[in-house]
Amino acid sequence: MAPESERLTGIVLVVAVIAAVAGILFGFDTGVISGAILFINAEFSLTSVTTEVAVSAVLMGAIIGALFGGPLSDRVGRRSSILAASLIFLVGTFVVVLSPVFSVFLIGRILIGIAIGIASFVAPLYISEIAPEHIRGALVSLNQLLITVGILIAYGVNYYFAAAGDWRAMFLAGVIPGTVLLIGMFLMPRSPRWLVFMNRSADAAAVLKKIRGTADVSDELGQIERSVRTEGAGTWSDLVAPGVRLPLLLGVGLAILQQATGINTVIYYAPTIFQFAGLAEATASIAATVGIGVVNVLVTLIAIWLVDRAGRRPLLLWSLAGMGIAMLILGVGFALEDSGAGVAAVSLGQITAISLIIYVAAFALGLGPIFWLLIAEIYPLSVRGLAMSLATVTNWTANFIIAVTFLSLVDLIGESGVFLLYALIALFAWIFIFKLVPETKGLSLEQIEAYFRSRGRPGG
């Protein structure tokens, strides 16, 4: 019989799926702006700069949400934090839908961002603390899968309402997943690791018995209690302790590199990029973007199947290789077009479509899901909320910088220059992962913690 910590029960699967609905909120708002912005521009008469502000306002909110989400999740719990995020998301959505002027629209976008900033790391953290170790990678990656599903839903909603140009209806559709998450999380248990952390071991044992489907949870509970006793309550200063420095470097480094390779430029501005390549009609460019959303979902499914089989490192390395090659092809295609040399028998539109499909597929195979998985795995329990908060703030800040500078960078160095820059960053990210990121497949959270603690000792 498998140890209790390795049991996958129906309730664990339900908990993981419900919590991962937070990913739909994340993905939906990430995707909906790409189509809606074409019509928001017309209604509010936006310039390139105010367009960037409209897109990136949610990212400003996400930075705030991620910054305060860590202490919040440690104080009130993972479950309560996700509930708060779903409420804020619903309020923000209604503010956007009812906004009479651009300034009110921005307030709604910032509120949505705060919600997403909290949920974007608390949901994978919650799942990681409930999941059996042998399939933790797959269950945590459900969050990334539903991010891609949310993006695809948003693309479909955009396409449906594109003919009418009804951007308010596009945003209103987000009420559905927000309500599902709010109701669903009311019925879910608290994280057993958080309960032990709060000196509520009896409650933690009750949760473990429920989610493991067995009355004997003494071994797993004891392992968690020993980890908590060893670490105690963490503070911001503990993030630079010897056993935490390397995981902190990995989390923050991956947070920056995931965004600096340009993924959300593609997600936010895909219809705009297709228009750069010659698809002038809004409906046509949005339709082309739906295909990218489908690829994103399908390859993320493959990644979920592979992550606990092939491991984290190989998927990350293959992912970045594919992303770098795709950006190189796209950059060269635009460079040839700019030079007047032509692009052989293949149109720039076709090169753009193929390159973006390869790029998104490669991202979905590794860097997309595994970043969120790793930052939920590599930190000690005592600082897990704080450290994930810092990594997530860094990720959203990098996301904001990339989004708010994309159109300005295109004006400055051209489309080819921007995409070639992303290719160069992908190469650097490949080297970073090859040199520093360890394999965590099949290890318990406590074993991963012990590994980094040993690496943090002199001679370790």
C-alpha cells in the first residue's frame, strides 16, 4: 500500500481543480485585453502611450496584490486569500464594464490586477501544500492549464463580440469564472501545512485524513511538524539566510526571465502583431489569435503529462530552446521585410503565424507551467508565502515593464529588433537554468527544503 502522503484521492483532485480556477481569472484577463483594446482605442481615442497604460494597468494592480498577498496568505490562510481575490476580481470586473470614462476603466483594471496578483501565486501554493508529492507537478500545473484555458476563452469571447465591437461584453464574461471560484473555495479545506504553521495540528490531521482517504496520517503530519519546528515563523530578513538564498535567486531570476522572453507581449498584443504583419482587419487578427490560444492549451496538457515523468529541468531547457528559435525566425522575417529583400515565397503573415505558434507551444511546454510550480516547491515552509510573494511581485513587475514598453520599443528599434532581443534573452535564460536549476521531480517539499539547506552550508 502506498504511503498516505502519496495517495491521490478524488477530493484532492477536486480541490486542485477548484483552486486552479484562479488560473482562469488570470488567463481570461490576460487574453481579453488583446481583442478588447482594438475597440477601447476607438471609444476612448487612445494614443500609443495610453494604450500601453490600458493594457498594463492590471499589471500595476497585480504588483500590489502580489506584494501584500504573501503576508496575507500567511496570516489568514491560503483558502481565505483566494476567496478575497475572487471577490476583488468580481468588483473590478463590474467597474470596468460600467466605466463611463477612461479613468474609471483604469480603476477597474487595477482592482482586477490586485485580485490576480494575489491568486496567481496563492492558488499554486495552496495546491502544492495539499497535493501528493508524486503528482504534485501535474496538480500544480493544472493552474497553468487553466490560465491557458482562460486565455483561450477570452480569445473566443473576443471573436464572438468583435463584429459588434462590444468590449464591455468581452469583460463581463469574466464574472462566470469569478463566481465559480468564489463559491467553490467556500467548500474547500484549509492547507494542512498552514494549519500546522498556525499551531493547529489537530485541524491539520483532520484535513489530511479527509484528503488522503485514510485515518493514519501520523507520518506525514510528523514530517510537517518537524519542518515547522526547525524553521519557525519566517520574516523578510530570513529570505537571505544561507538555505534560502539560492532558492530566492532561482525564483526571482526565473520570474524576470519568464517575462523578459516576451511571452505576454505575444498574449497581450497578438492581434496587433498580426496587424503589423499585414492582417489589417480586427476580426481576422483576433481569429488568428484564437489558433494560438488552442495551441497554448493543448501543449500545456502535454506538459502536465510530462512534468512528473520527464522532470522539470529537461522541459525548461527544451522550452527555452524553442522560444529562442521562434523569436529568431520572427525577428529575421521582419528584418527582411524592413530591408525590402522580401521573405522568399512565404508571406510575412505566414512566418508570423508559424513563429508565434512555435513560440507559444515551447513556452507552454516548460517555462509557462514550471515557473509557477518551482516557486511553489523550492522555498522553506517558514518563508514560503513571503518568498512566493517576492517572486510573484518580480514576475508582475517584469510583465508590466515588458507590456508598457513594447509599442515604444517597436517605434524605437522596429519589430525585428524587439523579437531578436527576446531571442537573445531566451539564450541567457537557457544558460541560467542549465547552470542553477536542480531537478525536484519526485521529492517531497521537506526533501527539497533539506536539499537547499545543505547547499547553503559551507562546503554544501
